[in-house]
Amino acid sequence: MRIGILTFHCAHNYGAVLQCYALQETLKAMGHNVKVIDYRPDFLLNPYKIWNINRNKDYNSFFKRLILEYLTLYRRSVRYKAFDSFIKTRLNLTKEQTIPSSFDAYIMGSDQIWNPQITKGFHKPYFGYFDFSKENRKYIAYAASMEASSLTQEEKAFYKKALDNFIQVSQVNR
């Protein structure tokens, strides 16, 4: 089966990258043809930029943030390059950064793909809303998390409708 994984694979943190790699390798060992969809929304890339003056908002002074960014630039640069190298060499990425329609199944997750605070609202691709027909395709939510402590009635209605897209749902919290 051709499977596309849609997750936070390009977040430069160990949990996101290693869970993606582990899922990819497990599915490959089961005999599937697996690709990680190289989808990179801005909300995912911005926090991990090498130079981000808005990263340290604990410091009120722009000057203090600027100095801190400069002092930690080399360490962040080394870390960034290491993650980037792992992602490019170990993950079987799609060529395009859009969501291709060529898979039999799409696995969304894990991580906080449904957390509106992280995704800046409801980011529809992580709920299986793509620009192509769902017909003859399977959507699976794998260890998805939303970490939302309270939802409005409108948000609850969105989640309820969106969950109907999936043939299987697993989550890490309630």
C-alpha cells in the first residue's frame, strides 16, 4: 500500500523528527511504500529559524533579545544543520511541498497536529481536508493530540465533523 505521512516532520526537535522516522521505518518493515509528505506550513517553520528575534519574548528589551540571539547563534546553527541533514537523508520525503493525491492511505500524526494554539487555528490538511477527492483513500489519525483545555461549541462541531474523515483514530490525550 502507498502511504503518505503528514506530521510535524520539519520541526527541529527530537520528538517530532524521531516519531516520524520511527513510523516511516515501521510501515516500511511491514511492506508498505511510505513517503513523508514534505508539507511545511509557516507556523511550523518560524519557531525553528536560526535567527528569530521574537523567540525570547521573556526579555522585554529588544536589545537584550538581540544580544541573546547573537550569543546563541552558533549553537542554534549547528543544531539546525544537524536536524536538516537528518530530515533530508533519513526521511523519504515527497518531492513537492504540497499534498499529493497519489497515496492509498494518509496517516496524520503524531504530535499536536490538532492543537489550534500551535497550528494557528484549525489547519485543515491535518484533518484530511485536501484539494482532491477522498474517494478510495483511507485517512488515519495516529497518536494525534490537540491539548485544548476548552473548546467553543463551534470548535466542537468542527472537530466532530472532521473526525468523520478518518477510518481509524488514536490519540495521546483526552
